[in-house]
Amino acid sequence: MEVVTKSRTLIQQMLDALGPGHTVVRDAQQALEAKGFTVARRTLYQVVAGRSHKREWVEALVEAAEAEAERQANLKARAARLAA
């Protein structure tokens, strides 16, 4: 019997690249609440897993991931300046 392995979704790969300890899902949830959407964190994890594709939710996750990537890059640059 052949074992079928699922490939990671694009959003999962994006979050993997950020490393552990990020708050992207929580940040996306807060951004959506600020826009008037009520969405459970579990629902956002459904988007991450590729089971839901609602445009507003995907955009909120991508925007939160972009902000987190920028924060991480800024921290690395600051740490490099202090180390020099």
C-alpha cells in the first residue's frame, strides 16, 4: 500500500520560514477584529491548513506574516549594529 504524504500549504511554508514563537495568527485575528470581523483562532488555523480560503482571512494572515518578517529583519539589523 502506498503512503500518501501531503505537501505543506503555501501559508504553512510562509509561517515555517518565520520560525517558532511568532504571533502571526493572533495578530491576524486582532487585525480582523479591528475591521469588524469576528473570527475564531481555530478558523484561522483552518486557513493555514488550506481548508478555508476566505479572502479577508488569507489577506490578514499574509499581512501579519509580512509585518512579523519585517520585525524580525529589523531586530537582526539592530543586533548586528550592536554587535559591531
